[in-house]
Amino acid sequence: MIYAETDHEQDVGARRHSQKRGHNAGQGYGAKVRVPKRCHARLQARIRLVKRDLETRFKKDPKYSKHVREDVPGSDVKAYGSRGRTSSKGTFAKAANYVNGGGLAALLTGGWMRVAKDRIDPVAWSHQFGFQRKTERQSWRHHFVITERNGHQSDFQLPREKLAGTGAPALRLLMKAGVHVVGRDDVQNALVQFLRFKQRREIIRMPRVGWAEVGSHWMIFVRPDEVIIPPGMPTPLGTSYVLDATATRLTEITNVPEDATSALASELEPLVKARWKRSGQSFTRR
């Protein structure tokens, strides 16, 4: 005799089978079973051992070892920390290696992925003159040199606040400047991490052309193309002064000191005589 289960009987049987497998009623047949953390850790450790063994075999095999590289492609490679590189082929960031979760591509590339087709070299970071270093009125910037494939170079300044959160505003500024950014989300996240690299060199941006008092004993003179610093003035290693790109253009500089900095004033006059003329304690633009 052939016996056919009704739909109701099939549902009852499925629930019983699910309960026998440790599932709660109403959770459904085939629901995921929670794996204890210690078992998950052991599983991940075994996966890493297998991947490490496979990586070793790849590197030892002469057929495949020639395709495995540890550094980025291109020439004139420069390192920025342990997770950033630039070369003639562009800008690269370190992804997860093969053993720690990267795919097969990470095994063949050393975990490096190209994040921009143009070369983005960090050169310094800067802050405004006249304000305390760590205050809400301060404005810090990252300075880069962008090198295109044809060798043309451009200076690029990035406000540090643009790197907050996902860093999307920073990526928009790069794209506005014509930098070829790789479009994948994981790559762009790595590019933002690269842009946050802080160089040791520090620039102090001067707000205007003319004399500026540094500390309580020193006077410097800011020109559009350079800043003249008196000999013997103490300056931290790696620190320089430049005129801010948004500085105002002055037509007259008054109250030029003649006592403690008279030597500097005498040295300054021949340097600026093409653009300025001196009259007593003032310099006037020609």
C-alpha cells in the first residue's frame, strides 16, 4: 500500500527533525548553528597553517616563484611607513596578505594594490603662523607632490579635516585635481589611509608678505618666493617657513626695525630692490 504524506504531516515531520538537530521551534529547518569561539579560533589557525604551507610551496616552485613579488612594480620606489609605497607605476597601499585573509592575488603581489595611477608622494604637513598649534582656529594641511606618467609634477595641499571619517571629501579633491583614483571601495579606503601618513617635515604658513615677529627676539621677512631668516635664529629640525597660497599682496611694509635687525634689513634691501623701494623705516612696492 502506498502512503502519501499530507502537507500538514510533512510540516510536523520537518519541525521534529529540526528540533532533534538542536534548533528552536519556529527557527526553521536548516538554520545556522552557532559555533563556539574557541572552535572558530582553531579553525582559523588551521586555515592560516594551510595557507602558509601553500605560500611556501609557491615560492619554492621555480615555475611560480618568478611570478611572486614582494615589492610594488615600477622604478624609483619610495616607502611611506609599512603600508604605503610609490613608484613610477603609481601609488600603492598594503592589503591583507595571503596568510591573513587576502586572496590568491595577494599571494602573487605581496599584498600590494594600486590605489592611484598617479604618483602621490607626501612631502610635509603644515599649519598657520600666529595661532597655537592645537586650537580650533588652527588649520593643518598635508602637502603632496603629484607626478603624472609623463613626469609632470604638481604641488597638492589637502586640508587635514577632509580625511575624517571615510575621507570621501579628500578623494573628491584628488579627483577634482585630475588624479586618477582607482574606483573600488576597498581600494579607496586604503588610499585614505595612505593620505593620512604624516611626514616629519613641518611647514609654517605665513599669512602675508613682510616682516613677522617669531618669538620675542627674532624678526623674519616673508617674500613671495622665500622667507629670509636671520643667522642664528633657532629653528626646529625639519621646520621651514613659506608664504601661504592664500596670502594677501601688500603694497607697503611699515615699521621696519633698525636696531636689533639692522643687519638683516641691510641684507634684505638688495634682495628686494627689484620689487620694493626703501624710505626710512618703510618698504613700498614699486
